[in-house]
Amino acid sequence: MPFPLQTPRLILRPFTQADLSAFVAYRSDPQTARYQSWEAPYPEEKARKFIETLLRSQPGTPGEWYQLAVVRKDSGEMIGDCAFHIMAEDSSQAEIGYTLSPRQRRRGFATEAVAGLLRYLFEECRLHRVRAVCDAENPASARVLERIGMRREAFFKENIWFKGAWGSEWVYAILESEWKRLQTAPAPRFLYPAEWMLFVPDRLAAAEWYARLLSTAVQYLPEGNHYIVEAGGIRITFHLADEKMPAGKAGQTLYWQVSQFDAALGRALACGAALYRGPLERTDNLSMAQVSDPFGNLIGILGPRPGLPADMGYSAAPNQDECE
């Protein structure tokens, strides 16, 4: 087994006894436990036995869940876990789950961890299909699944008696072929230059995400202590969010006019963006959609419909009202 798994900011590794206190802490958070099978506070003795069982478990055993600790590379802090189990009835399919410490949310860590787990399941385990079940009252979890390219396949209304009431669930899934197609989507090609400032909770993480999206590298400017990403006339400068300039609210929507709408949208979704609105077909032979990045910002993508010339029907700027 190729553990630990590596992502740009995280390590996904087997649990150890040293994870006990962090594990108990985030499982004892009432908001975290609200959508999970356990109750808060989570007993330490129960957590200890859980970890001991994991240490004896073999990852990938059909029908058995296996948890991986999610650890930040920069601090070594254990911030959550993600889990998978190969289906007992069909070893070519699996189900996944994840939990993140409340102090570490809204930084794209959950999306990054689950994307890393999917890569392992498709590339190493050679699975055909992966699914996830999400509480219908937990939109944040649903957004994580959508950011990594999973489809919402089903809605089960009041199908489960959960913590004293009937609950509803969403079912998401992705096929290996769909995942591979997302990974090979080309970087967007821009028709017009533009420049933005983004206010984000983690400047380097956001800059690295946009660098991956645009197939370029992060630049650091000591003068002004800025991270910058540039590609094809697009320039994005990343600033640290604070109370006066909060993440996802202080900046503006990034509007990208591209030569290939489907390719640009597919690339954004492959990199972990979530479809926010659209795609919409405009009357000028253009398609438009909005996606949200893992840091709370919106990207508006405008481009010609498939099969039309790249310069057909463009105005100088998109009509913002169509996406908002």
C-alpha cells in the first residue's frame, strides 16, 4: 500500500496512538457530530479502542471501513480524517467519507484530502466507481463532493431514522473514466488580459491552486510580500484576508473570456472548483457559467459554444447580471 499519500499541503497516513487527543477534540465538536454517527462529546476510551482497531486493520479489505489521518505538512498537525471501504458485494466499487476539524475549515483542506483519496482509489486500487452519501442538510459537505467532480445521482427523502428524526440523503458518485477525463482537461486559453486581487485565508495555498488551474508557477515578490500567478495575460495577486477584507467577499468575481468554454469549465472542475451556476446559453452564441474556488471566490467563464469560432459574438465584457 502506497501510504502515506501526498497532496500539495497534506499527508494522508495511517492513524497512530499519538493522534488520540486531536481525534477526540474534533469528534467532540457538536457541529461536526451533527451529521455523523457518533454523539458529542466523543469518549476518549472509545477513541482509543477505535484507533487500536485501525492499527490491526488491513486497508482495502472488502466490506471494512479504513480511516486515514489528514495531517498538515507545514505544521504536522492532525486536522481530520478521510475513510473508504471497498464494497463487499463488488470489489470494483468503494464508498468514501471524511471529517475535518472545525478550526481548519474554509481553507480547501477537505477538497484536497478527498481528491487525494480519489486519486489513490482510481490509480492504485483501479476501481471503477466511487460513491459518497451526504446528509441533505449539510450543503458544505455536498460542495466538497461537487468540487472534486462527483455527480449528484440520487436524493432519498426521509430514508433514514437518524438521531431522533427522519433524515434525507444525497448520493454522489464518480466513475474512473470521468475522473481521468477531468485530470486531462487542458488549461484555459484566454482571449483578453485581466488583473485581479484576491483576499484569501491562505495565500500560498490559493496561489498554488490557481497555478495548477492555469498550468503555470507561483511567483513570490519580496517587495510587498506578494504571491502572484500569471498566465496568458491573466494576473492574480493574493492577499491575506482579515476582518476588513474577508475572504470571498472583498474581491470581485474573476471573469474569464476563453477560446474553449467546455475545456475551461472542465479544467476548473478537475482542479476542485464547484459549479455555482450555469452553464447558461446566451443569445450571442456564447456559453457562460460560474464556479467557486476552494477559497470562497467566484470565477465567471465565458466562451463560444462548441463548434463556433473563438472570435464569434464577443463583447468587451460579459453581462454580470446573467450569472449573479
